[in-house]
Amino acid sequence: MDIILIQDVDNLGGKNELVKVRNGYARNFLIPQGLAVEANPSNRKQMEERQKVAKKKEDAMLAQIASVIAKLQEGPVQVGAKTGTSGKIFGSVTSLQISRAIRDQKGYEIDRRKITIGDDVKELGTYKAAIDFGNGKTADVEFEVVAE
């Protein structure tokens, strides 16, 4: 029996996916639990429409991510840090500081957990950080550590 999944089902498939299962499994478990519907022509058409809408949303989101990446790579973000007389900073620069600097200077709110810094930043200078936007989209952003 062909069914269309309404929700993700472990070991079976994802949402809006057409799968073939045994009749009893579909009639006695999946359909009564609200996990699936029968794959009749009407439900298939609805599934195709939902997939088209999801594709449009994903394309719009990817275009927005591309514009954010371009804006972030225009120039380095300046991160202020307290320094000693030798140019070494007290502590190190964290992803939270980079996130706040991007928010203040570029106008984009980026979660600090998506930012990874390659090396420990303990001196003044220019460094790189990687930002993971999901969907396989990552960007390297330069940031410059300056004395406050």
C-alpha cells in the first residue's frame, strides 16, 4: 500500500514522502496515529503542492543567506579587547564577542554557537572565523582585534 507520511517516522521516511508499506501497518498504525494518509490522487496532489511551497521557501532562504555572506565578507569586523602594554589581550576573543560585533557593525544577528574560531586569539591582529548557516552553507569572516 502506498502512503504519504505526514510526519517523520523512524526507519521509514521523512515528512511529505511517498512510501510503500504493508497494508496492516498502514491501516492499523500509521493512519490511525495521524502519521500518514493514503496516497490517493487528491493527497498526492496536495503533497506535490506542499513540496513546491517548501522548495520556494528554501530557495528564498538560500538567496537571503547568500546576500548575508556577501555582506559579511565585504570587510573585516572590528572586535575591541583590553590589552596590556605588549599588545597581548587579557583573556581571548570569544564567539560571543564576534557575534556582538557583527550585530553592531553589519546589522545581522548571528547565533554565537554557529561561529567557530580556528585559533586562540590572544594578540592584536586579523583572524578568520567560520560561520555555519546550515544547509551546507558556511562562510569565512575576517575579524580584526583592536585595542579598546
